[in-house]
Amino acid sequence: MTSEVLLYIHHHLDSKISLESLGKVTGYSPFHLQKKLSRELGTPLGKYIQEQRLHTAAYLLALTRLPILDIMTMVGFEDNSAFGRAFKKLYAVPPLQYRSSQTHQQAHPHQTSRYISTNGAICREAPKTARIFTSRGDYFSRESFAIWEDVAAYIASIGKTPDDFEHYSVFHECPHITGNRDSRFDAAIVPKGFTLPAEPFLQSSILDGKYIKFNFCSAVQEYESVSAEVNNAVAAQPEIRHREGASYFRYDSMPSPHNPDNLFINWYLPIA
């Protein structure tokens, strides 16, 4: 039971986590749940949840470029001052100083190594015209990111920078369903505010229709377990029905083929 509750907590750090919501997960009454978990964790449940929010914030501060206010809301804080005070109490310095100081990060290392929210947001997306770079391989391997060398070379060849584009991976099948680890996928870039030269065989529309969007950040070696956890979360919602179509990762910045770990990702799954 404890592992189930801890997984729920880590999947819902961007939400208010009440004893009532945890009780629905376990079937325990809030009183017995709090007593049991506090005893097994060796600390009050509320303190444990607060610390997990702050440990995850430290991870995101240290290893991503996400704005601090975004990180604050992603770990369940609504007030910047309250977030700063709580973070400084646990990590000795304010969030901005922690991000900018390797010394502080080494003295107070973050205690978690991934972020995942299974609070899926349903959205409708208008199609976007993208430049496509096709590839095949194992979605869950670092080697799959080699295609981004071609993307970087193309961007440089037209006198642009990575920040001039949105960056996506397009997945044409689900290894959890097909069992096929050698799958087609594309790297895709969408220009921000300008049009690329027409190349009909290298362009495609992406993100067209209705999706459920999840957010996560982790090392690539965690992608397979993250994928399984998100699929389990979708399966637990009978009102959500998959439809045929590609799924997409949207990255917060262009992936490095040499060090693709800890990108913040919006994962779009097609639904009916």
C-alpha cells in the first residue's frame, strides 16, 4: 500500500494532495492512512509531501532551463514567497541562487531524479507545418537522439538557431502495444514566426486533433518506465479512449544527441 501511495504523490506534485484523495487510492480512512504512513515513513505525511515537492524543484532548477515560476507551480506552490521560504529552509539558499551555484548544488544535492505529472490535460491542437527528419530505432534509447545532429546541421545551414524553432519527436507506433523496439519516428521542427522554404517531401503537418497531454522530465533511461506509468494512468480513466495517430514529444529545448537527459517534455497522446 505504501508504494502505491508514494507513486500517487510523485505523480501529483502539481496538485493539492489531500488525505481524502490518498484514501481513495488505498481504501483506508484518512485517519488510519495518516497514522500508518507517518509511522512507515518516519515523518509526518504532510512534511514528506512538502519535501518531495522541494526535492523535485531542486532537480528541475539544477538540470533544466525552465523558468522558476513554472517550476514553482509544477511542484504545487501557488505563492512565490512561500515557495522561496520553504526552498531556502530545506536547501539553505533561495531557488535562483541554487540554480546558479554549482557549489550549493554539490553541498545540497537534489534528492530525486525525475518529474512526472499524470494530471493529463485534454486539448485540441491545430495542425502545424514542420520540417521532418525521419529515423528508426528504439524510442527508449539514447541512440535514437542521433537524428538531432542532422537537425542541428540543417538549422545552421539556413542561418537560424535552435531557439527559432519548436522541437518535437513524432512516434508512429507504441512499443508497449506492438512489442517492436525498432520503430519509425521523426524529429520535427516548427519555425516560430517565419516560413521555411517549400520542400514538399520533407514537410508534414503535425499535432492535428484532440490529445491528452502529460508532462515529464527524466533521464532517457527512465523513458520506458515513465511511458508505462502514463499508459497505466490513461487506462485507469475509462472515459479516455485512444484513437489512431501519432503521439508527440514537445521538448523545452532542442535535444542534444550527446546528452539528451533531463529535457522537459509535453507528451501528446491522441484520443477520440
